Amino acid sequence: MTAVAAPRRRGRLDWDRVATIARTDLRQLVQNRDFWLPMVALGAIFFVVIPAMLLVSITKLGNIHAVNQISQALDALPARAKAQILGTTSTGRTSYALAVYLFAPVAIVVPLTIATAVGASTIVGERERGTGEFLAHSPASVGEIYLGKLIASLLPGYVTTVVGFGLYSLIVNVTVGPEVGGWFFPTREWWILIAWVVPPFLALTLSLVLRLSARVKSTAAAQQAAGLVSLPLIIIAYTQSTGALFGAANAGWYIGAGAWVIALFGLRRGMAAMSRNRLLGVADES
Amino acid sequence: MRRRRSTPARQVRVNPGVAGADPVPVTIVCDAPTRPDPGGPADPDAATVALVDVHHRFGQKVALAGCSFTARRGAITVLLGPNGAGKTTAIRVITGALTPTSGQVRVFGLDPSIDGESVRLRCGVVSAKPALYDRLSGRDNLRYSAALYGLDPDRAPIDEAAERFGIQHALGQQVGGYSTGMKTRLALARAVLHAPDLLLLDEPTSGLDPESSAAVLTLIREQAAAGISVVLCTHLLLEAEGLADEAVVMENGASLLAGAPAELTRRYWPRAIARFSTAEPDHAGVLADREGVTSYRRLADGRAEVELDDLGRVPELVRALVDAGAKVTAVEPFAPTLEDLYFAIRGLQRGTMTAVPA
């Protein structure tokens, strides 16, 4: 007979199981081209296509009309943000402002969208496919299942952030860099944002999305609910585009720290709310 | 491993207070005293599974209402009942996937709501839907299960399990392309991959063609023969007939009756029964007054059914019929099946059957 692992002390997490659940969810995601192809297209539009088209249009084709219009709009930025804009020419300053304050904050919605879409379908999807029954009868604890699914949702979002901003950096540095005296992106604030602020925001959003996806009855409903959860971060991204949020020197660090605290609290609450009943789809009846 | 068999505790039980049904006072008259709680063993820890007076509610909806039964080691225990009888909920309670509202559940002597991981590590479950990951290959489904049950996926007996259920040729294919029968076979292979001590099967032949269904039942018998305890839910009486070492008849969340089918039918119909067909049905009336006949009744199809103190009296009854001028066309002993028992019990429960064999 095959030896089966002995049960662990109650309350202890088996990280091998967490990794197994996360890995399996990710493998299914990779197999599901209908899911990830639109997501890749979305990322390409926001990180590559739109920035490349507009910045090339301004810097290489000399679209004076667009430059003048955007230059006027820059006057609305906070003084601290305006002071940080590099470049001596109108084209250079306009391109820099677009790259740092407009395109990048808008693009940050993409990893969030991907993470929430994966997260929204993860538990409710198990129920819809009937595989929740398998997990509910498995020896994995609800905590292990929850964390596995959280990691499986978090990773695509963060990989999108890193790869997306990597490509974005390349494009803006190649197109705008010569106008402003060299490669400039990511700026110090954007390094903090990508490495320190985005991860807890993804985790926080996912903790809420996972709670929602465990409660709602269909993936579609979970995704709609996830859309509502995403709104606060979209607002933060637009605020950043004006330079107001990260104007203060250390604001990014504080916001990230606060987001981590709230995210960890949210994850704890989310894990506590998870149950086998929800995997079986009988929670709503209890 | 040889199948371990012990003398089963014979149990006859009727629960008159079934939630959701009109309370019909029911008595089964048999040659053994009816026990108040025969579903529970004297020592609940002695059986692989023991449910004693288990209740579970989903809000206002009653899922289990006094469910009691035991499942012995190495035996096939069949939970029989219509849809909504509480069979699936019973399975979920056994693994600890659901914690019952009240009652006692013991699996391997443990309480699944407390020692869930220990219990689930020793259980293999096949749900009503195979619960497989369609986008993964058959092999990846098995590897996933192996890893969750603490096996090294690279060393787990994946090919052996798949071969046992005749699905090894399709391990490389995505499960989404499998037929229903293939999915069931893969789900069975997954359930036994970690060598469980208890197999819980929820309508495993649902949606299968007769050939695949028969093959799956054979495989289940083989598992039990290898010493694995099996609890199987079904509403198919014929399926249960040849499979059940123990049967539990359920309705509206309650277990109406539990025990070995042969023993249950013998207790329900304690005397020999023979059925006589005659060209002129009225002639059979002479049987009612013959010596050794304890009851006589005419069936809807015109045959006469008599209960006898001894089946050896049949020749003299035939002679009596012939002497009375009857042309006897057929005589057959009646061997009650689980199906007969099931409908008799449910008939009693609903009050549509009034006569109880004495």
C-alpha cells in the first residue's frame, strides 16, 4: 500500500499543498487560451500600443497641435509634479508628463484587472465546474486552499505588472529618452509603486474578491463584484497621474506600508470566511 | 489483502417521524424484536463509519433527519433512496466536508469535524459529478490528487491506478475530451490512488451506458474484495441488489432501514412464499384453507400468492388445485429482492401498504 502523509498538527499550514493548489490553478490558466489571450491583448494595448503610438506621434512626427493641447493641460498639475518634469523643449516635457503621469497610471489597471478576473473565477469556478467537491473532500485545509488560490491569482497580476512595465519602460525610454536627456523611467516614485505599493493593493483587492467569489453564485457575478472592488485603486492611479499622491517624498512608502497592513488584515479575514460549505456551494443555504 | 468479513449486527429499523413526510405509524413485524436505534452499533468506534441520529439543515431545508447506520470494514454499504433522500449529505458528513447540526459521526473512530484531515487522508471520494479538471490531462489530475494526499507525484502509482480502471491509454489527453465513462474511471482511479481505507461513491454509474456501468460495478467489487470499505449511494435498485453487503434505505434525510439485504428480506418475509398461476384464477381460492398456508392473497395479475410454513408443501397444494379442477400453468417460489423490500418499506412509510406479513 502507498504510504500517505501523516496529518499535521491542527492549524499548521502545509506549504507544499498551498504550492500544489497554486501551481495547478496556474497550469489550468495557461491551458485556458480563451481566458489569457484577451488579457494579453488588454495588456498590449495599455502598455505598448497606445503609449507607442502617441509618444511616437509626438516625438518623431512632431504633432504640434497635440503638444500644444497637452502642454496647456500640464498647467493643471500640482507645482511639485510640474517641477519634476524633465526636458527643455515643449515636446520633451509633454512626452515626459504623458509617460509618467498619464499612461503609466492608466496601465496599472491592467494587472489589477487580470488578478481580479483570475481571483473572481477561482473559487466560484471550482463550484461551477463541480471540482469544489473534490477539494472539499481532500485533506487540504481551507487555509491551504485559500492561500493556494490567492497565490494563483496574485502571480498573474504581478507578473503582468513586471513584464508590462518592463516593456513600457523600454518604449518610453527609447521614444522620450532622447528628448529629456536619457532614460528616465521608472522614476524613483514608480519603482516604489511597482515594488512596494502594487503588491499589497493586488493582495488587498484579491482578499476582497476571493471573499466575494466565495459568496456569489456565478463567475460572472464574481467578476462584476470584482469590478466594484477595483474602483478605489483606479481612483488612486488617476490621482497619481496628477502628481498629487506621490508629490511628497516618502508618501509612496507610507501608502505601501498602510496597504500591506490592510492587505494582511483582509487576507486573515478572508481566510477565516472561507469554508468547505462554500466549495460545495451549500453555504448560501445554511 | 483478503476481504475481512465479520458477522454483521442484524438491524431492522423504521423511523416513523420522517421530516417532510406525513407521519405514518409504521411497524415491521418480524421474528426479532425491533430495536429503537438499530442503526448505531453497540460500539460506534468498532465500525469504519458510524452515524448515530445525525441531523443536518441548510437553513430551513432539512437534509438529514435522524440518519443512523454503520459501515463495516471491507463491506459494501449501499445508501438507497430517491433524489433528495440525503445520501450525498451523508457522504459529505462522513468526510467532514459538512459538520452536522447534531448527532454523532465516527469514521475510523474519529470525529471528522475535529480530525477532518486524518479522516480525509484515509478516504477516497467519487462525487456524483466526477469533479475532474477538464483543462488538465488525466495524468495531471492524478498527480494533483497525489500531491494533495501527501504522495510524491513522481513516485505515486499513477499508471497502476489508471491501468486498474482501464484508463491508462488516455492519461495524456485533456480530460475535457473524455467520455462520461472515461471520466468515471479516472475519478475512481484518483479515489484509490492514495490507497484509502474507505471509498465513498456517490452514484458512480450515473450517466453511464449499461456496459460501462457493469464494468464500474465490477471494479467496485474488486476494491471491496481487497479489503477497502465502500459506501455507495444510488437510487438504482438493481445496481444495489448484487452489490450490497449492507443496505440503508433512506428517505427525507432519515434512514428507514439498515442491515444485510438477505437478512432484511428474510425478516420482512420470514416464511416461504409461493405464487400459483391457474387458467381460471378463481380456482386458486382453495389454497386459502389448506394446512400450512398462513396467508393467501390474489395479486393484481391474477396469480395467487401464499405464505407457507414450509416450501415442501407446494406439491400437495398443486394436487389440491388439480383436484379442484384448476389447470395449473405455473408455480414459482417467491424470493424477495432488495427492490421488493425497498418498495415495501417505502409503501409502509407512505401508508399505501397496509398488510404486514405476520
